[in-house]
Amino acid sequence: MRPNIGVKDQFIRMSLGLTLAALGALVAMNINTLSGLFLLSVGTFSAYEATVRWCVVYELLGKNTCKTSEQ
């Protein structure tokens, strides 16, 4: 798997992923378990994509935000 997520995209995904995961954990504990687990899983997956710098949707669409020097 070659990286297809650039540094800016990685930062946005990581920030959003961690925020969603934290929000999901709070919602799961206090309000609604199913909604919280959904937010938690989406946030965790987004943070995982940012960590490995590879996105399956980008791969299917042929999109690449990673510069040649970053690969």
C-alpha cells in the first residue's frame, strides 16, 4: 500500500477522528450506546487512516493528496 493521504489531509483526518472518537465515547456512556459506538468506530477508523496514510476510497477513486516527496 502506497500512501495516498498528504500531510494536511492526515492532520485533518487525525483531528476529526480523535474528536469523533472522544465524542462517541461520551455519547455511548451517557446518552445512547448505539449512536456512541457508531461515532467511536468512525472516529477510530479515520484516525487509523491518518496513521497509515492510506484511504480505500481514495484508492478506488484514483485520488492522491500525497506529494511525491512525502511517499
